[in-house]
Amino acid sequence: MPSPLQISVDAIQIGMYVSQLDRPWLETPFLFQGFMVRSEDDIIAIRRHCEFVYVDQAQSTVTTLPQVSPGSEPKHATQPAHKPKKRSLFARLTRRKPAEPAPDYEATGCFYRDTTGVQDELIPAATIHDTAADAVEEIFATLKTTKKLDMGTLATAVDPMIDSVLRNQEAVACLARMKRKDDYLYSHSLASSVWALLLGRHLGLDRESLLAVGLGAMLLDVGKTLLPTELLIKKGNLTPAEHKLMQGHVNVGVKIVQDNPDADRRVIEMVANHHERHNGTGYPRGLTGNDIPVYGRIAGLVDSYDAMITQRPYAAAMSSLDAMRQFRLRADVDFQSEMVEQFIQAIGAFPTGTLVELNTGEVGIVMSQNKMRRLRPTIMLVLDAAKQPRNDFPLIDLSIQTKAEGDQESLWIEQGLEPCAYGIDPAEFYLS
């Protein structure tokens, strides 16, 4: 197998597979060690942090791989060489310009900035989350008997969630992970709405569009409210007849939403297309690529992500990092690669409220993300290296503390952990 070639960042091309950098991966914002250069934005990010990289010839799709001259040294400081022009990511993905963001919130171009800290937002976010959870449960329960959907009340529940996400994008997301009800349908609906709002904010959607995307995500599985309960909780494999019945929840859900005179087209698109896949293997219509409406693509991502990180009767929960790795593997297979990249950036490798294990063996809870260095958040240690509970719970900002305590070895996150690993419930520490 050919050895990786050292390439100047000025010679980077789309289609090259970067296998190694001229500096430690943890000192850059790149999420995974090894990635395909897919866009000009990727090239800009590489140039911003590196002077040269190593390209794997076997995994690259380009044939011309120019080498830099010998003797190049690793870069020791980040010097932004290219400043990308601010533009709406949503416009780039959909080839149309979105409406301007609401003036009530600070925004740069089409991008919002947090106006409160995560701890300050946590208390109002908790009230907002609990109110929305109660509304979802009540409305879905009523739907089972009346066959009518109270869209207005759901919209009223989503609206304060938008306010919270625009003030701080981490607080409600943290609560969506921690305060899940036993009923998967209700929790999945609410959490999917939160993930959609986070992605929508990241893409620069205006407030009206955020309401549509949050409401649509909340209704993705509304058709399942009319399916037999025993089918929804079945642990074993479904029979062909059961599988067909389960897939029918999409068309049932579309009819429920369309029967509401105030139904937004974008909400219908999300419900109708959240199981369609980029390569045409989805259902119910087997759409491919750009034939899947963009709101349907958003719906597919948030629905799949929440399913991956949640314990279900037939599947164990993944860590958020493992879910992101799955999305990377499925880019341009199940999901549009550009949308996958933006979703990963919106949610983060180690979201607030998730469990992580350090290379020292210690276990901690992510307390806040670091947007500039996504692999080095602030964590609270809860288990020592022997996996025993600590008496103290020190906070460590990994973007500052890069060495292990009393040691000169580097300190980093070894892996993300699935929810409740080692019997730890983050809510007991984070929300107490």
C-alpha cells in the first residue's frame, strides 16, 4: 500500500482523503481522525489550521497528488489564512435564499449567537421542556381517541422552545437527553423537535421556518399513535405483515396532519419524507437525492439520530459520538453528505449532558461545549480511573487543561459513552 503523501494546503483538492495533519488532531476542530475533502469549506478549514497534511492515495478519488518540498515543519500557531464569506448554509444546501432572522435575537449574517450562558438558560429551559412534554403526551393521547390533531396547541409548545434555543443552543438539548419519559413515542417526538431546532438555527433559518421545522419534527411519528401498542413495543423481529403495517405510519401521519386546515407545507414534507433515503432505499416512495425535499432531509437526520442515542426494545443506545460516526459512514448513502456535515457541527461530537471517558480512565459529564475546539469541552469528573465514584466533582476545561493531573502526559477524551454507562445518570449531577 502506498505511503501517505505530504501535501501543501495550497494544493489541497476536493476528493483527497486527509489521513494525518501537521499538528495533533485535538488541536484542531476536525471531528474525526481521517476525512474526505468534500467541499471548498473543508479546504478553507484545513488552510486555517495547517500548513501541510498527509493524503492517503488509496482512499482519495483524485489522481494528481502534488507533494510539498521536503523539510516543511509542523505549524505551531493557528493563523487564519482565509476568512470565508458569511452566507446562509440553508441557501447553499437548497439553492434559495432564506428569510432574514428575527430582529429579537443577535445574529451575524444568517447565523445566531448565544445571548445567555447554558447555566443561566437551564432553569427557564426546564419549564419550557416540561410544558412541551406534557403537551405532546396529552395531545397524542387525545388523538388516539378523537383521531383529531390539535396543531395549534403543539405550535404553542414549540414556540418557547425556539426562544430558548436562540438564547442558548445547549440548555434545552441537554434536557432533551436527560429528562426522557419511559414512553419512547413521546420522548422521541420532543427530542426530535429539539435536534431539528438546533440544526435549523445552525443553518440560519428565520423564526417562522424554525417553528415549521420544530413542529414537523415533533410530528414525525404521529401516525404511530394509531398503531397497535404491542407492535410498537415488540422486541423481536417484525413479520413481513407487521413491517408493512409499521411502514404505513408515514402515510397515516401525513393524513392526520393534512386534515388540519392550518398545516404548513414544510411540516407535511417532514412527516411524509422522514424515512426516505438519499440512495433510494427508503420508504414510502423510494425517493433519491434532491428529489427528497430539504425539510424531509432534515427530518430523516433528526429522526435517525434520536433513535440511535435512545434505548429501544430491539436496539441498545449509542453514544452521540458513535452516532456521528455512523452518519459519516452513511453520508451520500442514506443522507446528503453536506447536510450530514452541518448536522454534526450543529449537535457536536460531545454534546452537553453526555458521558465521556478520558484516556486516564476517568469518567465525566460534559458540562459545556467548546465551539472552537469541539473535542475539548468542559467536563465534570464523576468516576476515578478505577471507575469508583469521586468524593469531589472537579470541573476540567479540556481546552485549557491539556495535561493529566500530576503528570506530563496529554489529557484527552478517549471515547463517548452510551447513556447511563457505569450506572451514571447525568441528570443527578447536572440538574441537582
